Amino acid sequence: SQTIHQWPATLVQPVGSPLSLECTVEGTSNPNLYWYRQAAGRGLQLLFYSVGIGQISSEVPQNLSASRPQDRQFILSSKKLLLSDSGFYLCAWSTSGGDEKLFFGSGTQLSVL
Amino acid sequence: GESVGLHLPTLSVQEGDNSIINCAYSNSASDYFIWYKQESGKGPQFIIDIRSNMDKRQGQRVTVLLNKTVKHLSLQIAATQPGDSAVYFCAERPAWRGGFKTIFGAGTRLFVKA
């Protein structure tokens, strides 16, 4: 069966510090991978998606970047965090063959102080 | 513009009653719709989906209804239980988006009273 791992679960970082959130998927090959952000009490905003190694599409201009160094690894990064980067970050995957269901990780609660 | 919105941000139901969560969408090009459940501090979980060539689909205690004429989606939960308390999101996958960009609604919080 497929599983998705996302870490850390919570993170408190000072403004201006770097960020690295990691997500890995097991039990499937060539998944589509996604990073979403969720503000408190709100819906989900798509930040990045990837259909393959090294292929990243950005949905919104921001202080963040994403990379996919391996087929089942997706990393969200920032060189200098802003207060506005605080939120709940969710990694997700879907199959590449047309099944559009998203399977989410457990999320990272990021607080930038 | 396109949007997936919810009629009610909060819904409170008695345990054992049926729950109905409504959702409106504006993109007539969308051909796939999904309901997700999100418990506090967790990632959303897939509940049920429906394609635009259907108007009803049933799962275990859940039913999704799609009315393309008025662009309305609903999730019905039978015999609501305390474990159903969560935020429910409807989502659409517009076909013209290339299949990668799920659009989520703002969510409805369901409270189940014992």
C-alpha cells in the first residue's frame, strides 16, 4: 500500500531563517506531487506541483521554492522566512495515470516569529 | 470567475441524524468533483468522488449528489456519528486545467452533538 510521510509535524522558526520541509511517498512510482498551504480556518492553496524528477510548476509568486531530487521525494524550501509564511503545509500525491484523487500527508504547522 | 464555495461555514447536527453539506461551483468545464474530510491537525482525507457524467454516487454512509444544471454538489452523511466531526471540503478538477490543479472550497465545519 502507498504511504506518504511528511516532517516535521511542527516547526517554529525566526523571521529570516531558512526552511526545508521534506515529503516522501512509498509504494508507488512516478507520482504527481504537490505542496499546499492552509491558513488557519481556511481552504487549501496550491503552491507547487511536480509531474516528474526536476519538473516543478509554481502556482503563486512567493518566498518559497520546491525541488524534486528523486521520484518520490518533494522538498519545500525558503532561504529567508517571512511572517506571512506561517501556516499549515501539506504535501500530497496522486497517480500520474488520470486518477485525480489526492492523498495528503499529515502536515507541518509552521510558525514564523 | 471560477470558484468552489460552500453555502454554510458551520453545520451542527444531532448524533444519529443525517447531515447534508452543500457546495456550489461556477466552472462548467469541471468534470470531476471530490469531497475531503479534514480532522483537526491532520491532512485532508478522500471521502468520495463523482464524475460529471453521473448525478449520484454512494459510499459507506455517504452519498454525493451532483446537479450540473445549477452547478451544485452535496455530501450526505447518514446516521452522523461523533467521529464525523471535522471540516469537509468540496473540490473540483477543471478539465481545462490539465488535470493537476484541484480547486478547494473554503470548507464546512461539521459539529455532531451527542
